[in-house]
Amino acid sequence: MKKYLREIEVSGLILVVIGIAMSWIVGTQYGVWPCAFGLLCWLITFLYKAFHWNEYEKENRQNIMILILAIIILFVQMLFRQ
């Protein structure tokens, strides 16, 4: 698992960006799924790193901020789309 953490994390980030872009361009119903799957992939790596906090402390702090930012962007977008 440790070997593939970076790839899973980057894949999740790319899916989140694709989901946000699709939501802005096509519509919220199409962008939610890639974004949700990307956040799920990212959550898997986040949880693994959380259980190994001493080894990944700096990355964990960055990931927490990025996850909060992505969730805020999605909520703000959903509020203004309706």
C-alpha cells in the first residue's frame, strides 16, 4: 500500500478537479460522481497516513487543508447553482 499512496492520492486529486470542472461546465449532477470518487480515493490515503502520523505529519497537515478547501468549494458551488 505504501508503494502506491502517491499514485492514489494524485488520481484522487485529478478526479476532484475534473469533477469540479464538469460541475461548472456541464452541471452539478455530472460533476458530483468524479469528485466524490476522487475524494474517496484521497480519503483512503488520508486515513492510511493518519494511522502513520509520525511518518506523514507534514503531508497530513497539507491534506487536511486541501480537503477542507475542496469541500467548501463544492458546498459553495451547490448553493449558488440552485
